[in-house]
Amino acid sequence: MPCATLQKAGRIQHLMHNFKYKGVQKIGNLLGDIAGEQLLKSPVFKTVDMVIPVPLHKSRLRKRGYNQSMCFAEGLSEKMGIPVEENNLVRVRATETQTHRSRFSRFENMQEVFTLTNLRNKHVLLVDDVVTTGSTLEACGIELLKAEGLKLSIATIACAE
């Protein structure tokens, strides 16, 4: 399922800004519900054991008040009938915002940021709100794939142009 394109000053960017920075959490739940319906049409996603949202560091979670990836994950979980597991992948290091960083700087900024618990032989659906360069998803994926026999799928709401 292709993700929406995040164009500067476009409708998707406006929607995502309200979701991420204005506290309109129901946007994530609704988009997760819509995406979950689409994912269920593919046999690949019928074997998913759990949805794991990209975690926020505790300090960012306190500041924002919620994890936007969790809102999306909850919508997916409800539609797909699979649990959200937020304690299997943990952000162990706070990072500065990625918004104004270059591709390489984003990659460097995400090194050794995540750790995981036992996910042996599971099919995990890793979810994030927006993929810009893929550095956050890559860092999470590298950590998740350390689990023996893990199958990794990824879903996002939008992709930056």
C-alpha cells in the first residue's frame, strides 16, 4: 500500500501537522483504521503477530503528551485484530528533532537509539507517522532484526517528497 506524499504546504502536510503538533490524536486512529483495512487485503499482512509503533523517548513523550505513531498503531490494531506492543522496542537515547537535518546527519543521529526485548520468530509490523529519509525506521529495523527469525513489515501514513 503506497503512503501519501507529504508535499510542502499541501493537504497531507496540514493534516500531519495537526496530528503531530496540534494534538489532534484521532487523525492517527482514523488513518490507522483506513490503512489497516487496506493492509488486510494483502496476504503478507495476515500473518502479523503485533504492531510496534516507533517509540518516543520519555522526555519527548512528556513534552508532546502522546506518541503519534502509537495513535496510528492503535487504529491499525483495532482494524487488523492484532495487539500493539509498545514495550518490545524501547528508545534508550533522546535525540534532537530530525526536521532540519541532512540525510546523513539523520542517519548518524539515530545510531544506538533503540533496544529490544525478545521477539523471536514473530512477524512485526513497525509503524511510524512520516518517513522522510528512513533513518528512524532503519534504526528501528536494524535493532528488531537482531531477534532470531523475526519477519519485519513497515507501514507509515505519509512519505516526504
